Amino acid sequence: MFSYIRNDLTGHSPRDLRKGMRTVQACLEIIHECLYAPYQVKYNSVRFWVLENPRGYLQRFLGNSAFAFDPYEFGDPYTKRTHLWGMFNTPLKHKVAPFKPVRGGTFVQQPSRFKHLKLHQIPKGYQKKTGLSTQTIIRSITPENFAKAFFEANR
């Protein structure tokens, strides 16, 4: 609901920010319950928490993000500006990005960039049920190199 790219032309239902915020609020309630618990049992079990969303309208509700990145900054060959809110250690970006996006392009137009990803991890029937394209599903997967860097920074 919060993506700038979402629009009625993509075949989605109209944008509903209230509906989107119900999901965000539910996530925050879970996070808050986890943060309350340590004070009842005298130890802190929450090492980090994070909410992630591509660049969009969520910033209007949560304020400026703590961190933003494009997958290419971690070595994945495409762009998708993504924002993170939460309590976490910042992952280290590559000092020299191995990939530079095409100026003005939202992502590199090279279908081969996703050949290494396998769709067998997608639940059976998901694509048919959602009507999403293979590219949309693949682009929704957390970039592998970013995930590794985030894990290293927060383990």
C-alpha cells in the first residue's frame, strides 16, 4: 500500500493507507510486547528489531528511516531503494559498489540478473493466487548480499 510504484494501472485495488497501517501497527504491537517482556523476566532477549519497506509513503507515518539502501550497494546487480526503521546495527555497504545502476533507471533491464534465484521457495499456488509476475515476486525477496551483511552486523 505504501509503495510509490503501486497504482491503479497495475491491476491492484486502490491504495488504502489505513489498511496498510493496520499491518504496520500489528507488527509494532508484536515488537512492543517483545520489548516489554524483558522487564518482567529481568533480561533483555531482544537484540534487534526492524521494519522494512521500499521507498514510499510509510515514511509519512513512521518518520525518517534509520537506514536506506539499494541492493547494488551490497553487490546485487539492481536498484530498489529500501528503508529500514527499528533498533539494529547498521550493515556495512561495499566501499566500492561492484555495480552501478543506469542513470535514471529504476533497475537494470537484465532478466539474467535473477537466474541464480529459485522460485521453488515460493509457496505452491502463490503466483496464481496473487497474480503477481515472476519478476515482481523475485524483486520482493530480500537481496541475498544485504541479508548476509545485516546478519553479520546484528548477530
